[in-house]
Amino acid sequence: MRTMGKMWLVAAVVLTAACTPAPPPAPKEPVVHTDPAPVAETFPEVGEIVEASWVEERVGTSEGRIEAPGPTDLRLSALVKLRIEAVSKVISGAKCKAGSPTPPESLKALVPSGVAWLSCELPMNGEMRTAFVSPGSERAFLTSKTM
């Protein structure tokens, strides 16, 4: 009888372990893209983008949880080189204040340090969009988040 009880216990443990879903794979670091076209499409008011390094990430996903189907919020983060006159155009056409970008890990090494950034809110077009610019510079950091 004791042996039978132990066998049931072992069987219950094995079945429980077999029914537990495997943990989701570790999140992958987003790929850094260099094609400026998708960034230019999202930020038409900044004018021509000469160079771009950008990533798109899912926002609001919890680690260790299985995702439910449905809409996903995405964030586009891009370090770009603009024409020098474009930075002045952004500053004059948007509401700007002092503020620094928070780049994702995959872009941190590319963002110059010691820059006096201005955070400029751009008109919403279904996305929250911000341009971080520095007067007299050609560099900008652009972010958009779907809503």
C-alpha cells in the first residue's frame, strides 16, 4: 500500500511538470536598422534624413508572461543625421523644452554624450512623437509610440 501511494505521488509530480508550459524565450535585443525610409515616413516634418540608426520595440510586454493576441504598442527610436536647417525648422515649428532622450540599450552607444538636447513635441498622427534636437547640430533623436 505504501509503495502504491509513493507511485501515485511520483506520477502526480511528473504529470504536473509535463503540463507546466515552458517559459517564453528570453527577449531578443532589437535589430538596429539603417534604412532611413521608415523613419522619414513617421517623421515627415523633419525633412530629409541623411543617416539613420533605428530600432522598433514592443512596449508594455511583461517578461515571463505569454502574450495575448491583439494590438501591440510599438516604439520607434531613431538617432538620425538631418540637414542643418532642419533642426532650426523643428525648433521653430514645435513646442520645445530642455530634455534628454532615453535611448534603448541597442542605441545607447551611438547617442553622443554631453549634448544640450531640446525635447520638441511633434503633432500627433495616431502616435505620440518627440524630436530631441540640439541647436547648431545635425543630430536628432526621434521617438514615436503608437497609441
